[in-house]
Amino acid sequence: MVNNDIKNITDLKIGQEGVIKAFSSEYLTPKMLEMGILPGSKVKVVNKTLFNGPLYLNIQGQNIALRHSEAKKIILR
């Protein structure tokens, strides 16, 4: 369940889950859609690296790594 304080994927802690609402970047939207990551997809944080490094995510059963700057632009419900 997503807490009201959580607005994007970077706000989630390791093991927390959320549902993608939208992408706040025109650059990121086509990239996510090409990977099959759509609004409404479930996302779980598998691991985070230090100093705003990549986030390791499981989205709809697909394991991916995203830059912190990209993950910050994925808005959750």
C-alpha cells in the first residue's frame, strides 16, 4: 500500500511497493513504454545504491535498474 507521503519511486524504501500513476518527463515516457512499463504497473524496490545511484526495481515481474534521476520522474498513486 502506498503512503500519502510517497510521490515517486525514489520515496519508496527497499521492499516497498507502489503503482505507477504517470511519468513526469516527455523523455522518459517513450523509454518506459518501450520496456512495457505502463501506468497501472506494480513496482517494488529491490535495492537502492548510495549517493543517489541506480535503483533496482521489479516492475510487473521484470527486473530493471534505473538512474535515480529517471526513477524520480515516475509518479506513484
